[in-house]
Amino acid sequence: MDNEGDLTRGGALKHLQHPRFARAYARAVERMNRRGATEHRRRMLAGLHGTVIEIGAGDGSAFALYPPAVTHVLALEPDDYLRSLALNRAVTAPVKVTVKPAAAERIPADDGSADAVVASLVLCSVADQAAVLAEVRRVLRPGGTLAYYEHVRSDRPVLAAVEDLLTPAWQRLAGGCHPNRDTLAAITAAGFTIRDSQRFGFAVQSLTPPVAHILGQATSSGPPE
């Protein structure tokens, strides 16, 4: 298992550093939280217990919302700036949180070691959703939970076409983010059973149109064969 020093010295996460976007995201997420994202995360985390892995933890906005039945959170964040913010939030979290530099494609945890994996506004930006979701299944125990809160492709044809058109440029500007992914379909295709899922529009800023989001939990049958 890689430790923080090895990852930093070896530059394993260098290609996932987006300093300008990370700072812009950190400012934007504060507004998003006030507009409703905090409650969205709280609903996503409801009922979780035991050992949890949070991939793409960002600035640690979810840390204060974990229920007391959670015994430990391993929070992974590849970006140096966002991870520094997450480390500060981990100190005051109501549950034990360990923050490490790692990407979702390579989770530093043993097979079947987690009761739940949390993905909050991160599956839009990973390079390969299928590979990440297979890694999530690997670390989840059979019957474990994937809790997700993600923005996804619109079900309105005109808006979806605009998202498709904007995606190549937006990826370069926004740390690899794809505004046009069908993440719920990807979760199902990866072998998860959807336990509950809500789809809703959410305007992340006051002057922007609502964007389609999904929020829910899915169950893993065990590691991929």
C-alpha cells in the first residue's frame, strides 16, 4: 500500500493536479453547500455505518455529516490544494477521518474491507468510470453500499445536446469533468443493484440553470470476477 510520502515524491498524482480549478472549485462548493448541497450530502450518507471510503473527497465538505454509526472514514483526494482543506476539516469531524493522497482508480485498501464507499461529485471527472466502479466493488464487502451524489446528463434533448457540445472544452477547464455522463447507467452496468435513487434538478449558483443530479445508494454483490 502506498503511503503519502511515496505518492508525493514519486509524482504518481501529478497528472491529477489542477491548481486553478481546485481553487475555483473550493470557492464554488461553499456556495453550492449553502444552496442545498450540504443537505444532499446528508441524505446520501444517511444510514451508513462501519468503515467507509470516500473517493474524491475534495475539500472535505461531507466530513461533518457522517452519522455516528460510522467508525472510520478513509478519505482520498488526489489534488494537493483540496486535500489540504480536507485535512483541516478532518480535525473537527465528528467521526475519525484519515485523509490520504490517492485516486479513485487505485484505492489503497484491501479487498472487501469497506462497509461503504462514498462518491460525491467525483464520478463525473474520473477518466474511466467502469474502472473506478470495479475498484469500488473490489474494496466493498459483499452487500456493501455505494452512496452517490453526482451531476449527470440531462434528460432534455436540447440541453443534453448542449452538454455534449461543451464537454470537450469543459473537461480541459474543469479538471476532467464530463457534464454529459449517464452515471446511473454506469453504476448499474458495473454490477451494482440500485437500492434507492432520486433524480432532481439543482442550480449550483443563483444565475445558472438547474443541472440534473442523482442521489442514492446501491448494493454490491461482491468483488468483480
